[in-house]
Amino acid sequence: MKYTTEIVVDLPREEFIKKMDDPENMKHWQRGLIKFEQLSKNPGQEGAQMSLSYKMGNREMELVETIIKKKLPEEMHTTYDTKGVHNIQKNYFKDEDGKTRWISESDFQFSGLGMKLMGFLMPGAFKKQSKKYMEDFKNFAEKGISVLDT
């Protein structure tokens, strides 16, 4: 399942990247994030891995993020892996008159009948979640509003 989402954030790209690239900020815009742990000796670099733990409702989920391409401030590509799901995330950051256009291409690959069925029956839920993270980042970056306060 592939789709693209985008949003314009009213921040210069340099400032946008500074907020985006700091893992300490994730808790302010990724709802449900419980903790993260660097798994590599080269955090933030290509090939680096990080474990991410989320709680969504009664469900807990662990993902491993791997940075596959990092060419900031223009782009950063990552993969996210958890049981039954491999997600390739390609993020592009465009400078637009002092604002930043964030374009995110998502490619979800499912294994196992349950996850394939969920991807087939509920593609809107994945798109909605991606858009929500973008909107929450926008609110945090522009206005300092944290999801921890809601």
C-alpha cells in the first residue's frame, strides 16, 4: 500500500530540520510514544537503528527504525519494522518562501494474513495516522503545542 501525504509548516527549513531531527522532540508530536532507545553507535546517521515503543489504546507496539538515506536538509528516508509490517518512509523537505513543505511517501508492505487483511480493509486508517503525525508536528514546531498536553 503506497500513498503520499504533505503539509506546509510555517518555519524556515533549517529550523524545521532542527526540530524534526532531535529525537527528544518526538514525544511532543508522535502520539502514544512511550520511549525510544538508540540501538546503534552512530545515532542519526545512515544505517543507524532506534527502537520505538508506542501505546495506542490498549495495544502496545514496538518498531525498529533504520535510517537508509539522510541528505538533510533536502530528504531523509527510513524504514520501520514490526511484526507483519515493513514500512519504507521517504521524506522530502522543500523550502518555500521561509516555510517548509514536508512531503512524505509511505510504502507499507504486509506479511501474514492478519496484517494483509488490515491493510486491505483499512487503508484510510494508515493515511489518517500519517497525516495526524504531520499535523501534530506542525502544531509543535509552529506553536510549541505538545501532544503530551492534550
